[in-house]
Amino acid sequence: MAGWMRARGGVRVLAVVLGLSVLPLAASCAAVVEEGDAPMIGSWRSSAGSVQFLDGGVLGEVSLPPAACGGRASLRAVAFTGTWRHGKMDDAGHGAHVQLASVVGDLKCEKYFQFFTYQGQERLQLTGTDGMNESFVRQ
């Protein structure tokens, strides 16, 4: 019986030692994901429009309602050009800061697209824009 109790004690010690050695590794993996850049490259769509993030910080095809960039409320989308860079906002998390300029007209603005996952699907949320509550889904 004494040998059995020593064996159980040894198993507990081994479990604690293994747990303590794996815990920092798990914490460092979580920190890398938390501090890393959001995977923005690609095309994203919502019922309100679309945005394409290209390598090198350039936007591809972008089609958004004028209200997304401070213009009048309209259901008709406007084409934009612009640039983007990875970023993080304290209240919104990881994503991208985007500089937009309308192809026709004089709409210019800086917006933030927050990256998140919902039910295993990557999504973007355009923050600070009234009437654009639907998230963009990776295509």
C-alpha cells in the first residue's frame, strides 16, 4: 500500500511539472495570435459592398455606400481607391486602418476594419459608420 501511495504522489508531481512546463508554451502561443497581424489579404463582401486587400498595403476593388466615407446616405455604391496598413484599436482589436478616396467625387476618409471570427468564419466590421452593421465575409 505504501508503494502505491508513493507512485500516486510521483504521478501528481509529474503532472504538476508537465503542466508548469506546458503552460508557458500555451500562453506564448496565445500571445502570438493576440499580438499578430490580422489576416487581411483577400476579398471581402457584405450586402453593402466589397473591399479587396492586396499585398503591399494597396486596396484592389472597393465598392461602398457613400455614407461609409461621410457622404450622403444612398444605396448606390461608390468605387474607392486607397491604401491600408495593419493596426489595432484598444476597443476594437486587430484589423486594418484604411485610407479611402472615391474614384469619382471628392470623398476621402480614414476608416478601421476590425477583424474577428464568428462561428469559425473570418469577418471584418467597418467601425464608426452608421447603417453598416453587417460584417464583411471573406470570399
